[in-house]
Amino acid sequence: MTAENQPSAVACHLDAASFQQRTRRFAVLNRESLLESHRLDMSLDLTYSLSATAELHDLVRLEEECCPFLCFRLQPGETSIKLSITVPESARDSVNMLLEPFLGI
């Protein structure tokens, strides 16, 4: 993605009720399938069992619609699937707030 294609607004497009529902979905998925999490400076890597693949694809599709400023990447492996979420440098001051909902348990 080039700089001119980067979304400028760093704001989720979900209303409060939809945001709570989405974070609950991540919390359930994390309780049931999360194998490992690793926080880097501006990103979060979440590794799930392969049984979470369909749910992860659905959640990433939805997240890309409501938070287009975040970069989501799914990496399937032989025994697990990794979701990497990266916050743009322009949102450095909000990085903890932006990544926290994906860590719900």
C-alpha cells in the first residue's frame, strides 16, 4: 500500500454495541483457540489452532471494513494459523488502545 492509499482517519467505524459484540467474539475465540500471543512495538501476533481458521477469516474481513487503518495478515501453518495486526505509525499514541480489544479473554 502506498502512502497516498493509506487511510487518514484512525477511528473504528463500529457503534458501541457492535464494538462490544466484536470484542466478545475475539474473547470467545481467544479462550477456545488461542495458543500464543506476542506483542511487538506496533503490532500483535496471535497464534490460533487451525480449528479457528474460518472464524479468523470472517473476523478479519469484518475488521478490515470497520478499521481500514489497521493492517491484518493471516498466515496459515501446518498446525496453527497466525493473525498479525499492525498499527500505523500515525497512530503510535493510541497503539495500546487499538490492540487491546484483540487480547480479550
